[in-house]
Amino acid sequence: MHSLLFSLLFTSLSLLHPSTALPPHRPPPSIATNSLSSSIHAPPVPHPTVFFEVTKPTPPPSTTTTTAPCSHHLLSHDFAHTYSQPPVTALYSPPSHCPFTRYSSVVLEFTSTCKGRQFDRIFGVWLNGVELLRSCSAEPTREGIFWKVRKDITKYYSLLLQSNQTIAIYLGNVVDKTYTGVYHVNLTFHYYPIENHGGKNHRKLGNLYENFADLILPISRNLPLNDGLWFEVENSSDVESKSVSIPRNAYRAVLEVYVSFHENDEFWYTNLPNDYLVANNMSNQQPGNGAFREVLVSLDGELVGSVWPFTVIFTGGINPLVWRPISAIGSFNLPSYDIEITPFLGKLLDGKPHDISFSVTNSLNVWYIDANLHLWLDNKVEVVKGQLLENNVESLTLWTKSHFKGLNGKFYAGASRSIMSKGWVESSKGYMTTISIQKFDFENYNVLRNDGSLQTVNQTIDLNTTVLTKLYKGFACPFYKTESLKKFGLFVYTNQVDEGNNSYSLLSNVTLGLNEDKIFATESVVSSSMLRNRQRGEGTMVVKNNLVSSGLGSTHQVYDYNENKGGFCYFRNVSSHNYTIVFDQVTDKCKVNTLLSNVFSFD
Ligand SMILES: *[C@@H]1O[C@H](CO)[C@@H](O)[C@H](O)[C@H]1NC(C)=O
Ligand SMILES: *[C@@H]1O[C@H](CO)[C@@H](O)[C@H](O)[C@H]1NC(C)=O
Ligand SMILES: *[C@@H]1O[C@H](CO)[C@@H](O)[C@H](O)[C@H]1NC(C)=O
Ligand SMILES: *[C@@H]1O[C@H](CO)[C@@H](O)[C@H](O)[C@H]1NC(C)=O
Ligand SMILES: *[C@@H]1O[C@H](CO)[C@@H](O)[C@H](O)[C@H]1NC(C)=O
Ligand SMILES: *[C@@H]1O[C@H](CO)[C@@H](O)[C@H](O)[C@H]1NC(C)=O
Ligand SMILES: *[C@@H]1O[C@H](CO)[C@@H](O)[C@H](O)[C@H]1NC(C)=O
Ligand SMILES: *[C@@H]1O[C@H](CO)[C@@H](O)[C@H](O)[C@H]1NC(C)=O
Ligand SMILES: *[C@@H]1O[C@H](CO)[C@@H](O)[C@H](O)[C@H]1NC(C)=O
Ligand SMILES: *[C@@H]1O[C@H](CO)[C@@H](O)[C@H](O)[C@H]1NC(C)=O
């Protein structure tokens, strides 16, 4: 982090009032800057501007029932001076005013308005310490904005049925003479009824994998707290952990991990190797440690899984004008990552406390991490038996290559790893073996030209997560297989020119791609889904005294989702320019052959 473009997200109050003195030589690279806010006007109409992230409707229209959902308003709050304050809380109980008490799905809806100037603020929503949503606020305009996040939270069903719990939102905001935006927020849950015909009853699908967990334990920090409930990982040796005891009748366990990266690691994928920074005397000004990061999850100190995260760009990232009104992929609803830890149940079922811990390879300050432990319980026995048979952690392979002369250079980082575990559990359902496999591949090319003021980064992450379960009971031997293949693509081009007088101009292109293919199979049923989600943005801006004083952004996104080979589809092709939607094609009719396989290709 250098002195001109200081960290704007979650910095201490004093850092929000930086010195305006220009360093004698503006250090490259241009994009290793933190989020910005803008002082330019949005178009006068419509009021307010509606910002959105492109995603499929929740719940999908194909499962929507004819009966209207029952809505439960949980809290309203004006987030003004909330930084380093306790989270805003309210008491939660399932709604008592609904004509039904069982639900086909539950949707969390977060809405907010804001007017003025403000940074992108990370926030989280927790129910009894279990994280339901990790999100980033939209940056307001002087004329005012509105945005809405809808998230299907049906997988937290067992938790949602419990009374007298604390719902908490932490959104650390700071309001002063310059940064005037107050976030006016409502949080509402919508409960959809189970219909006798038509509506899908998730609870009745009756196999090990599609039912939701019976118990969800928070692996987060406890209230009271003047912060978010996430753990903060500040450097590569920082290990954050929580001790947890689980019921002895659990027969399946999945750890759902939430991560977000900020300040010196907000743009970790653009960070340069330390030898380059040292050679250019920039170690104190620029975040380093190269461009590879890996979130490690351990149980009692033993690695059980890893997260190689999607490169979410927050609403003030690179060029804030690119994300208005179409926000970056994942920015309003950050992905969470599931790690199947059923093979390790043998260790956890002794009724004693065990440590679940998080660390981040190469990390700089700061990563926000927590997790939810989803547990499936056997109500016919008191104790399930189990044993870990194999935990085969292939050590990380990381290749790096750098070639630089002065401020110009080419840097490559490639990494791969696989983690395989196998174990058995014996419950009233039978003797069950589970194999969990995670495979990761990573490539990052980073090129600096024009004395470091022109940077291009091209990165891909490939993930293959497979879980195979076999149940031995009598002669039957059913199996369950889930396979998830993800590809995360990123291309960033930035060209920065010093305009003198405390200002610079920046031209940037950004491409983000998120592909996911999922297959769930038993010997009788196969279901699948495919997502191709690609976004390309371009922007120009002039930044003066840390504020965007003029500029222009445009974005094009193609979102293509197909579930069960045409069972449910959602397609959107939308483009914006200078705050205005240029075209917007939406359909839930399945298209033939529209799916593109490359995370970078568009038309
Ligand atoms: C962008 O929109 C604003 C507000 O409508 C307008 O004043 C400005 O001229 C537009 N810029 C360009 C380059 O179209
Ligand atoms: C929040 O709810 C109140 C009361 O229903 C409503 O007046 C206000 O417009 C809502 N604000 C947002 C941002 O949804
Ligand atoms: C919830 O709290 C209220 C008020 O303290 C109490 O009357 C009620 O019995 C509690 N409900 C449950 C399920 O604990
Ligand atoms: C890493 O962060 C932890 C937690 O803040 C701190 O205790 C430790 O001193 C730091 N280590 C280094 C090498 O900076
Ligand atoms: C870095 O600093 C050292 C000592 O101050 C100086 O000798 C060297 O020339 C500087 N290198 C660059 C690239 O500025
Ligand atoms: C990024 O790298 C991928 C894989 O090598 C390549 O297909 C793609 O064209 C590159 N993208 C850009 C914009 O250079
Ligand atoms: C994903 O990994 C599983 C388990 O190793 C393997 O069987 C499968 O072929 C892999 N899929 C792809 C597309 O590589
Ligand atoms: C530099 O900025 C100051 C204050 O914003 C302004 O008054 C002055 O005209 C600017 N000078 C140039 C050459 O742009
Ligand atoms: C950036 O986008 C512009 C406009 O689409 C295009 O002309 C230019 O070639 C792009 N530059 C790079 C390096 O991708
Ligand atoms: C998206 O819409 C534009 C403008 O109508 C069109 O040129 C393009 O082919 C469409 N892309 C896809 C993938 O349908």
C-alpha cells in the first residue's frame, strides 16, 4: 500500500485522512491500489439508480409456488458511524404470522439505499454466529442509489426453525465531511410454502445428500464484539482457530468456508514478488508476496482442505465506474466454499473439543474468514462410530519465474495441489465410506511495462471437488457422487498516467469469468447444472486527491445457466455504458448451444 492510494476499505480512521502530498516518484504498478470512491455525478434519471449483480432468480420460477411467500421483516438500520462498533443485532424466531410452518425455500433479502459519497464496505449477516451472507455495499452517487441482494438460505433450514436466536449484521462504515454516505438497510426473510403439487419439497427427497444438515455450528468469533464475527488473518504465519465439540451421532459433516480479502491483499492476484519490490526500493509502499494465495483449513493442526478463492472485485475496485449499475461477479453475494470432512468424523465423534483453524499462504493484512459446520445427525443411535482411513495431502507445488529490469518485468506463478481423504462411519443407516478429493490448479501471468505504469494480469484457477460415498447395508450398496468443476478466469489491464497536480488518469479493462459444472449422481438419479458467467468491463477515470473526478465505465455480461439439461435455464446478456443499460436480454427458456466453455470468450 503506498501513500497516495492508501487503503480505503476497512482502514483505521486516521488513514481516511491521508496527506495529500504527492510522492516524488509515483510507484507502480497502477492497479495495486485499493478501492476508490467517486465524486462525479450520475445521470439525473432514473432516481435512484438501481445497482445489481447479475444472477439467476431465487427461488427459480420453475419451483415457485402459486401461494405468495410469507415475509418476515427482521431489522432496519442506518449504518453511519458503525466502524469498530458492535454488530447491529435483532432477535430472530421463525415467523408466527405465516399460515404455514414448513417451507420449500427461504430467501434472505437485503435492501439498501445510500446517497452521497462513500466507499465499498464489506459486511456480513450471521444467525447465531452462523454466517448467512458475505457481501459488499454498492458505492452511492450524489443523486442516490438503491440495491437489493437476494440469497437462497434454505440450506440453513434447521437453524432457521429455531427460536430466540441473535441475528447480527456488521457493516463498518465511517461518515465525515467528505464521505457522507449513510447506508439505510432493511433485512427481510421470505418463506415459500410447500405445495401439495408442483412445489418441490427439499426435505422429502430422502437421500443422504439432498437433505439439509440437522445442525449447523458456527466456526466464527463470539459476540459481544466491536467488529465482524469473522476471524482476521493478518499474515502468512497467522493461524486463527476455534474449538468445537460435535454431537456423537453425526454421520456426515461439511465445512462451509467464507473468505474475503482486503487492504494489502484486496488485489492479491496483482501483487508482485518481493525481490522486485526490494530491487526497486518499494517494499514499504507496495503489497508483495507475489500473486498466489491459498486458504488452508485444518482440524487439530492437520490439513483437511483448502480454498483457492474466486477473485471477487469490490464495487470500488480498479475503476468504480465500471461497476455501475452492473456490479462485479460475486460482489453482492460472495461465494462460500464447501469442504467435505465426513472422512474425519472418526476423530470428531469422541465428544471432546477439537480445533478448526484457518491460515492463508503468503497472506498480507487482511483476510476475513469464518465457517459453518453442517452436521447430519442419526436420531436412531446415540453414538456413530467412525475412522479416518487415509489423509493424503499432496504438498503444494508452486513454481514462480520472474524476469525484470528496473520497473519493467514479467512474472509467472503456477501452482497445484490435491487433497484426498477417506474414512468410514457406521450409523443406523449402515456402514458408509466417504472419499473426498480436492484438486487445484493455478496460473498467473503478470506483466509490467512503461516503467510499471502499465500492468496486465491474466489468471486462471481450476478446481475439481469430488465426493464419493458408498453405503453398505445388506445386499444393497447405493452410492452417491458429487463432482464440481469450477474455472475462475481473470484478466486485468491498467494503464496509469501521472497528470501532475495530485492527479492521475487510469485506463482499465477487466474480464472476470466463473464457470461451474456440477453433477450429482446416485445409481438411479443424475442431476447436473452448468453455469457460464462472464463479465467484461472497460473504464477511464481521472483520480484527483484520491477521488474519481471524471470518467466513464462500461460493462458487458453474459450469464448462462442450465440445470438438468433444460430442466431450468436462465440466460441474461446485459450491457451498460455511463450508468445506462444499453441492452438487456433475459430469458428462462433454454437455448441450444449457447454455453461457451472458455471463461474468457464472449460471443
Ligand atoms: C455520461 O452521462 C452523463 C450524465 O448523463 C453525461 O453528462 C455525460 O455527458 C455522459 N458522458 C458520456 C461520455 O457520454
Ligand atoms: C425499508 O423499510 C421501510 C419500511 O417498510 C421502507 O420505508 C424503506 O423504503 C425500506 N428501505 C429499503 C432500502 O428497502
Ligand atoms: C423465547 O423467548 C421468549 C421470551 O423470553 C419466551 O417466552 C419463549 O418461551 C422463548 N422460546 C423458546 C423456544 O425458547
Ligand atoms: C502475524 O499476525 C499475528 C496476529 O496479528 C501476530 O501476532 C504476529 O506477530 C504476526 N507475525 C508477523 C511475522 O508479522
Ligand atoms: C535503493 O536504495 C538504495 C539505498 O538508499 C540506493 O543505493 C539504490 O540506488 C536505490 N535503488 C533504486 C532502484 O532506487
Ligand atoms: C489469458 O490466458 C488464457 C489462457 O492462456 C488465454 O486463453 C486468454 O486469451 C488470455 N486472455 C487475455 C485477455 O490475454
Ligand atoms: C475430477 O476428479 C475426479 C476424482 O479424482 C476424477 O474422477 C474426474 O475425472 C475429474 N474430473 C475432471 C473433469 O478432471
Ligand atoms: C491544480 O489543482 C488546483 C486545486 O484543485 C487547481 O486550483 C489548479 O488549477 C490545478 N492546476 C492545474 C495545472 O491543473
Ligand atoms: C481494452 O478495451 C478496449 C475497448 O474494448 C480495446 O480496444 C483494447 O484493445 C483493450 N485492451 C486490452 C489490452 O485488452
Ligand atoms: C448479446 O447481445 C448483443 C447485442 O444484442 C449481441 O450482439 C450478442 O451476440 C449477444 N450475445 C450472446 C451470447 O447472446
